[in-house]
Amino acid sequence: MMQEILEKLNHVRGVGGCLVLSPDGLPMASALRQGVDESQLAAALSGLVEGSGRITQHFELGKTKVVQTTSAAGGVLLLSAGPSFLAIIMDPAANLALLQLEARPFAERIAQRLTL
């Protein structure tokens, strides 16, 4: 079921692939472009999640909900999905605000699947 959610998310404009990252930084499910190493991507994203978590904890801001990084060639959007994170690889032309709105229901469905 989680795989179906990710496959549907890949049809959203601006999405170039997606991955569900466990709380300990391991890939749980993915729908990535061919040639992308999901374990390597999950390890790199885990560091990003961990660093943002330390910042929000230090400033007593609560649990991290969204982490984003962008560049001229695209970016990554991380949305909390229960205890895990949904990582979305963004195409360069992605509209970040619109993508966040469209991707939130996918993250919520993944969170529901993980808490059953």
C-alpha cells in the first residue's frame, strides 16, 4: 500500500522521486528514478533530519515538520509522516509552495499506514 502512495505522488507536478525514511535513517519504501541509490540517499537525508531536529530541540520549537533544501538543479522536501519522513526529490521547475500543499495528504496517508 505504501508503494502505491509513492507511485501516485510521483505523478504530482514537480516530483522527481520519493522515499520514506525511517526514524533511524533507513529507507522503508521508495519510488525513485533508476540509478538513484536509496540507501545512500536515505543516509544523506538522515543527517539533514537529525540536524534540523537538533535545531528545533535546542530552540524548543517542537518536532520538525518540514525540511527543505533547494538548488538550481532541484531540491529535496522532507515532510514528517508520523514517526518517519517523506522525502520528495523536486525537479528544478517545481513550485515549492504548491508542492507542499499537494504532498501533505500523501504524508498523512503514509503516517496512517505506519501507525496501524
